[in-house]
Amino acid sequence: MTEDPAKPRLMMIHAMRWTGVALVIFGALVITGRIDFPHQAGYVLFFVGLIDALIMPTLLARRWKSPPP
């Protein structure tokens, strides 16, 4: 019996989403000065995290969508 390819794909989508959320939080902490890191890097991390959390899961799901029967 072969494993359904949907399960690892779903795990990848969830991992992408949670990684994005972590980057947004880390970037926000850098921007507010709670973490000593270059201020511009905080903005980059924040926006990359937004893209990872909001846009990339949709793109991955669209790419992996099964063709209609």
C-alpha cells in the first residue's frame, strides 16, 4: 500500500505557515528593539514572514492540487 502524497504536503504547508509566523514575531521583536539585531533586518524578517505565512501556503496548495477527475 502506498502512502497518500497529501499527508506530507499538508505537513509542509503547516510548517511553512508556522515558520512564517515565527519570522513575523521575531521581526516584530527586532523592530521594537527587544532583540538586539539590526533594525533593517527586523523589517526584512517581518515581511518575509508575512509572505511565508500568507502567500506561500496558497501557492503550494495550488501547485499540488490534483487534476479534476
